Amino acid sequence: MLGVPTPSTQFEDFGYLQSNQRISLVNTSQSNDTFQFYLEKEGYVTASTDAVDATLSLLSSSGRVIEQSDSDLVRKIIPGLYFIKAETPSGKYAIQVKHSRNPDLPPLKFEDMQFIGHEGAVGTVKVSLKQKPLKPITAVFNPDRIQYTTADTDGDITNVTKKELKFTPKDWNKPKTIAFVAEWDNTSSNAERELGYEIQDGNRKKAFEKAIGTVTNTYAPDPTKFNVLVDYRMVENNPAWTQARRSWLEQEINKWVARIRNELQPYDDRFNVFIDQAPFSTYAHVDDMIIFISEDNTPGALARTGAMYGNLAGEDTYPRLITMRFNSDVYQDTELQFRELVSHEMTHALGMVALEDNGLGFQHLQGSPVHTAFNGPYARAANGNQAVPLYSQDTSNEDDRIHVRNSVNSIMVDNLDNAPSSFPTTLDWAILADHGWLVQGVN
């Protein structure tokens, strides 16, 4: 045992700090912010406090500052008498010292959070380590245990989702900005959300959570009808996506939604959504379809739509996750032109015409590649008992099975200069029914 110096009434006394021991005190004095302790064995000492905006200093028995930190303080020291000085505006706070052979993996420090606090919104926050690590460590976000919140560690939610941050003993206290999304959940209530992450140093790992506060509900799943949710995370900061443009898009999508009577099996999980083979990660409630809006400046294409069919709650037939990508040229379009384009892309989102070889519409194709027609019974009845010619009949070198011929009265024409004045048309609804959808007034 160490020899005990003459006790000082000037300082709060932790007493002996033994091997692997943790001691806590609650300070109630406005003036006494220095604490003494006696370390019995060499090792790492961690000091921490719940006081806000506190600075902790580790002092030797002579009063020399050994280590100082504005968060948790960690230092390897030899046996002896030491002091912890807490500089804090608070008069009452808890303070703790702990001994260990190896220091705990440090949690992250979060500051300057920017988040409007509603479902579907994107936020940012700056992160650093709470204490200096002994060697490089990695923070890994988005563990499976955390639902309905997705972090992106490069701070850009519109590209491939990155989930790792690396810190070294040199840059541990330099903040790095990450982005996050409050995903759509399966309730109609406000909910507390958190970011989840794991600190790893090669041999060890430790799980942590950080609360982001109450997220206001903006979407309520309805198990009695077909639902489509539009997600704007990829164009969150694009000024071209005004409230007016979003309203036009949603109104055209809802024209289709209003007559669909399917109710697909809800689905909750973390999954990757692919845009040009570049995945971003999300954990969301799918009931019944989510459409992710993004920008795509592929030459010659005003818009492109991709659909993910497979293995969502056992549903292989119907598209569930949609990427709808618009060329920036469309921002110069009139409202009518933009609405035509959205309705046209919605036909692809719903799998029309025979978008997937395993889709229901595929069985109704007939003819050779350059003379293909769609011969579904509902479409045939709506087209004067004739099969509907596809766009491959307008071109000699393209097997196009996803558009109808430009002379057909349908929003699925390849050239929207030939779009009907009112859409969707009777033929569009009939073709949709031939793809297995339950369409009010058709089947």
C-alpha cells in the first residue's frame, strides 16, 4: 500500500484507486473543483464527468499538469498521489475515475447537429473521438441492431453509402462531418431515433448509440390500400426540386396509385438500392413501394427508371423499390411536359411493358423482336380487339419491349411529343391490369 500523505480538507478525496476499480463522487460545492486520489498500481486512469462544457486536468502531486481534455481524460500513470481538476460552469455534477490495464475504447463526440427532425429528412453532425486512442481505430456505422436511421460517413448522402470513419492518435480530436437520414418507419407516431456505431481497434470492438432526438412522423402506412412513398434524399439540396416540382411529380404518381387495389406484404429491413451499380444503403418500411428520386445526366435520356423486384417479403412478382432518375434538361420543361414524363416513368416503375422477363407482362408478348406486340386480354379488348404494337415496330434495329409504338394512344409512347392529351389512358389501365395489378374499373 502507498503511504498516505497528510489528508487535505482542501480537496474532495477519492481515496485509493485500486486495480480495475471505478470510483464516483457527486460534487455539490461551487468552489471545490479539485479531487485527489492515490493510485495503487500502474495502469490507465480514465476521468469523466457529466458536466456540460467541462475541462478535466490530471495533475501530479506537485501540481504539474500531466494531461488535459475537454472530454474524457485518459492517461497511463505510475503509482502515486494525483489530482483531477474540473473546470465547469456547473456547481453540481458527477465525476468518476477508473483504473484499467487497458483503456476502454472511446466513444465518439457529437457536436453541431443540423437536423430539422422529421421523418425522411437528411441531417449532418460533426464527430470526433472523446479521448485520444493508443493506436488507429475505426468507427463503423449502421449496425443491423439500429433501425430506421442511416449514416453516411463521407457527409454526402447522395452517393455510395460509406459507413466507416478512421481516427489516429494525431487527428482523434479533429471533427469530421457525417450525414444521416431519418428513415420511414412502420408507425404513424413520433419516435425517438438514434445513430448506432461500433468502435474497433483490430482486436476489440464496442457498440455505442447516439440519440438524435424525437423524429416527427410524416408518413403513416395504411394496410388497407396501395401506398407509394416518394423519397427525395438524393436531390435534397438540389434547388431545381422545388415544392412545386415535387407536387407535380406526386400528383402524377398518385393518379396511378388511386386505382391500384393491391396490398403487398409490408417489409422492414436494411437493403441496398442501386443507381448505376452504385448502391446506397437504407433501412426503411416498404408499404407498398418506395420511389427514390435522383438526377441522371446520361446523354440522350430525359429520364430512366429502375425497379427492384426480388425477395422483399417473398414478393417476386411486383416491383417494390424504384429509382426514378431525371436529366437536368427536364428542369427547362413546361409543367405539362414534366407531368407527361413522370407519368411515363411511372409505367416503367410498375413494370410496364414487360420490363422484366420474369414479370407478368412478359407472357403477353408476341411476334419477332422487331415486330413485337403486347397481346394481353385487357389491352386487346381496349384496343379494338387488336394486339398493341410496341416501339420495336417503329425501329428496325432495336428490340424495345418497354414502350408502345408512337402512334398508340398511350403515355407509354417512346417519343412524348406523341403523348395523349389526357393520361393515363384507358389502354394504359388495361395494360397495367394485364401485368397482374388489380385496377379499379378494369379487373
